[in-house]
Amino acid sequence: MKKIMAVSIFFILYNVVVFYLGWNVYHWLHGAFHVSNPLVFSAIWLYMAYSIILSNINEQFRITKVVSCYWLIVMEYGLLLFPIANLLLWFFPSFHMIWVGYVIFSIFALIIIFGSYMAYSPIIRTKTIQIRKYSNERKKYRIVIASDFHLGILSNKRLLQKFVSRSNAAKPDIVFLVGDIVDDHPYWYKAYQMDEVMKTLKATYGIYGVLGNHEYYGKQIPLFIDEMEKSGVKILQDETICVANTFYVTGREDKTNKDRKSLEQLSKAVDDQFPWIVMDHTPSDLETPVNLGVDVHLSGHTHLGQMWPNQWITRKLFELDYGYLLKKSTHIIVSSGFGFWGPPIRTNSRSEMWVVDVELVD
């Protein structure tokens, strides 16, 4: 009963927001371009508003999926900008509604242009860390870290190629893909032949990944894991492995899986003499890895909010929502992601990959 009530309240509030945004847009279009068919406008507006639901009916609804992504931009920044415009017109009646509308439209255009650049022009973050552990092989290793590709229609093959090219140029010993590799379902990953690009990713000791919350949302985990295996990516599911008799890697199930193993359970396979690296898509618990002596802890998930001012939320939710932190002897890295979720823009962060040189010292 409570769930039905919550859904009903959300549905009512959502439609109020849809009406408010649509009312503003229609009145501006009517004044600026003499649009005078409210029924046609309403049909188009409702299609946009419910494209999020429609696009999930079938993965192959490509256009509807694209519309749903851009609709989220309209929602977020419409709710920020439209009230300001309404207040300006209320307090300053001399302001002309049409020109205020042009200003708002121009701001939207700038947001999309700037945000698209930040999303599709990834940069490389570099870091050197020191770990007091022994190695059978060398004293220095290079790792590449990336997360949250959300590979699909808009976070596409070309973006993945940028990652592969940059990663291969760094000549890593190992590559870590820290969850949300595909956008829910691996359909477009295969349809757009992104697997052929992923197969060209190189690392001395292999490429390892973990599941993120979106792989769970897609409910196609066996298919996803199979596609990754064919692409040369080993997905670790609540398991700890020893790589090249040199360091341990633990890949955790995402916290979406309520039955995932605890890190304490996964630590039993670890020999303290070698470095221990843990991948956990969501950085919800940093105390446990620190207390267990994890040397490097890798996460993603937060996107650093992706669109301003969402970072205010992520900063409240996570101890570290982005960047690097040395906590006792544990080196913690939370990436904002190489791709993006939903809107193909970033206004509060930039797509990135990390290149980290790990030095083992006595």
C-alpha cells in the first residue's frame, strides 16, 4: 500500500513539473513563433516527458532513447531556469517575455555545447603512489583505471576508441574497469561492434572489471559477462585472484546485490606480503577496506554529479565522491567516469581515465 501511495505521489508531482515546463515553453513558442496548436504541442511534449519509460520497453527504440537523454537536460535546467525567468517577468513587467525566452534558450544551447565538449573530450589524470609491499617481479607498475562508460547509443564506439587509444599509449601493466561498463543492457555494445574495439585494449597482466548498478538494472548479467569475456575483459564477481604472482585483485559485486560477500570474506585469500587492490563500483564504505589493510581501493559511480549542481548531493552521500585520498595506508581513488549516464553532457565534471604508477618500497 505504501509503495502504491509513493508511486502515485511521484506520478502526480512529475506531471505537475511536466505541465509547468510545458506551459512555459508553449507560451514562449506562441509569442515568438506564433505556434498555436496546443494539442500537437501537448502530444510532442508528453512523448518527450515519457520517453524515459517508452525507451525501456524495448532496447531497440533508438530515437526514443536519445530523446529521453536530452529530456533530462530539459528537466534539470528547466527547473532551475524557468522559475528565475518567471520571477523576472513578475517583478519587472517591462521585460519582454519573448526576449527573456531567447536568453533562456541561449543558456540551454551553451549548456549543451559546453557539456558535450566536457563529456566527449576525456582527459588523463596521473598519479604516483607508494606501497610498502614486496614484489616477485618489479618495483614499479602502471595501472589504468576507468569507470562508468555506460556504453550504448550516445556513449558510443568513438568514445570507447578514445579510451582504448589513450590506455594503450600509456602501456599499462593492468587495466581496471570499475563498473557500469554498459548502459544497462549490452545490446548496443554488440550492435555497434564496440566489442571489436575493446578487443584491441592491451595490458601486460590483463584487463579486469566489476559489475556496477546499471549492469544489474539491465538484468542481462550473464550475457554481459559473456560479451566482456569475448572482448578480453575478465569480470570479477565477489572473488579475489592473484595476478602474476605479484599482487592480489578483489572484484566486488555492486552493493545493488544485497547478497554480495563481505570484504572480510574476500580478504581470506589475500597474503599480506603482496599489494592488494580492490574494485568496488560504489564508494559507500571506505572504513572497511582501510581497516582490513587494502592498499588500493578503486570506485566510480558518482560521476561527481555529472551536471551542476548535483555534486552537492554526491558530497553529502559519500565520504569521497571524487578524486584521490590517502587514508592511513590505503590509497583511494574515485573516478568521475569515462562516459556519462543519460544526458550526453557534463557540466560539473569531465570524462576521464586515470594512469597510476604504483611504486613498491621496502
